[in-house]
Amino acid sequence: MNCLVTGVAGFIGSHLAEELLRLGHQVVGLDCFIPYYPRAFKEANLVELRGHSGFRFHELDLRHDDLLSVMADVEVVFHLAAMPGLPRSWTDFDLYQSCNLTATQRLLEACHQRGALRRFLYVSTSSVYGRYASGDETLPTRPISPYGVTKLASEHLCRAFADECGLPLVVLRYFSVYGPRQRPDMGYFKFIDQMLRDQPITIHGDGLQSRGNTYISDAIAATIAAVQAPPGEVYNVGGGETANVWEILSKLERLLNRRARVQRGPARPGDQRVTGADTSKLLHHLNWKPTVSLDDGLARQVAWQRELVQHSRQAA
Ligand SMILES: NC(=O)c1ccc[n+]([C@@H]2O[C@H](COP(=O)([O-])OP(=O)(O)OC[C@H]3O[C@@H](n4cnc5c(N)ncnc54)[C@H](O)[C@@H]3O)[C@@H](O)[C@H]2O)c1
């Protein structure tokens, strides 16, 4: 199939595009390198893709560039481009609003004009549920961060295009994705990086906030499986193993064979207390279930970050 992956230079988008190509599909990727974290990370994510004959890259901003020209043969759209990350959404709302909502509106409008898509997959987040995000897709949606609000608004906008314009929409709500290429602003990346550099780690609040962790390859497998889902469905995507911050730190201490130096910081507004995906619906509809354990997944992320730190030391 001919696929469009938005946010292709990001953590998850780059893995998705690689897997689609490995399966023999054609991929058009777009990204505008929002400097939320350094462009060098995103360029590194694109290295393997750029060498593949089935891949075409367009440096485009969904908020204002022409989109129709890149959509000519596209059958399936995977919409991952967004401003992720929770803390900054309190202080830079315009960026979140424009990249999560306006960008989605422009993409939806282009898809509507283009017509005849097989599927439009919108990648959403457990943050749409709010403080307690543990359960299935029927949980109430009460986001407690501007990030979650913009992602939920974007889901609603997709739904409006689905209900009124026939967009073949499937929504995926990811729960805390981790693994190689994780964004450098994310908790596990920071913990591992700081431990490798023997720097102190700041734990916000009591550290008992827990996450339903999803290894990157499991998230990608669910995303590709969802192309076969009936239009209109919403699915939680979660790895099945929850852990709080202290549990993660002790796993990392074992993997790195060193103690974490912990300092305490205030709780952060918008931080979810518990997230844990019930993914029975994905299992029943698409026979998807996670395959990578938290211990194995963290070991793979640690191995990747060891190399990053080594390279940065050699370059210094
Ligand atoms: N990482 C997670 O744990 C997680 C959890 C839940 C949901 N998600 C969702 O998954 C998606 C991907 O997240 P990620 O962690 O890979 O983030 P990421 O920041 O690594 O990737 C997003 C990419 O989108 C691009 N982008 C943003 N606005 C754009 C615009 N206007 N035009 C073109 N490109 C634009 C960015 O430059 C970036 O490369 C997001 O939609 C996010 O909300 C991620």
C-alpha cells in the first residue's frame, strides 16, 4: 500500500516508516523538524529511511504548506505529527494548539479534497483520559493537561470528518511508548542518560505515579494491524506491564549496575496518576497483543543510549 506518515522524523514515526518499508509498502514521509528537541536527533532517525528506494521525504509544515501535492497516490494516512510532551504544553499553548489541532484540520481537509482513502489512522494518547487512565476505551475522557486537551480536540475533529464526510478513521491511543529513539524529553530517556553520566535524577512528586509501558515495536505492530480495523473504531495501545517511577529506577539500577542519585522535586501539574491500557478490544478485533516485556524493552533502550553517550563523549 502507499502510505503517508506524518511526523516521520520523530521517535515513533521513523520506526513506523521503517517497518512499513520492511513489509514492502511505499512510504511518503513528512515532517517540519519542530525544534522541541534538537534536529540532530530527528536527522539521525531518518538516516536509514533516506537510503531506501521506497521512501520519499518532504520537509513540510502541516500548518501552512501545500499538502495535496504529496498525497497523490496515498491510500493510508498515519497521522503522528504533533507537539507531544506534557510540561511545556502549559507554557507554549499556541505551539500545541497549532501543531495538534490546526495541523490536523489542514491534513483532514486535504484528505477530504483528495478522497478515496483506505484508512486514516489518528495517533492519540492515554492523556485524553486524564488523571486515572486505567481501563478500556469506554473510560471517560477528562484530560488534565493542555496537551491532552489538544489531542482530544483533534480526535473530535477527526470524528467530525468521519461522521460528516466519510473519512475512514481509526483512532489509536498510545500509552507511554519507550525504546530506542525515545524523545530526549521523556522520563526514561532522561533517567538512563543521567545515570550513564552520573548526574542526579529529579523525581517529581512522590514517584508513585505509574505508567502502562508500551515497547516501540509493539506500538508499531498495533498501528499497522489497525489498517484492517473497521472504520470508526478507537483502540488503546499498551504493553500490559505497569510500573511506578521507583520500580523503573530499580530496574535501571540493575541494568546499569549502578545506583541512581535521586533528588526530589515538586509534583507537576497535569501528571497522570495511573495509566494502564486494557487492550482486550485490540486482541479481539485484530489479534494483537504485546510481545516485549518491560525488562527486555528497557535493556534495549539502555543499549541504544549507551552508544549515544559513547558517541557524544568521543565527539567532545
Ligand atoms: N511517545 C509516546 O510515549 C506517545 C504516547 C502517546 C501518544 N503519542 C503520540 O505519538 C505521536 C508521535 O510522538 P513521538 O513521541 O514520536 O513524538 P516526536 O516529537 O518524536 O515526533 C513528532 C514529530 O512531528 C513533527 N511535527 C510536529 N508538528 C508538525 C507540523 N506542524 N508539521 C509537520 N511535522 C510536525 C515533529 O517535528 C516531530 O518530528 C504524537 O502524535 C504523540 O502525541 C506518543
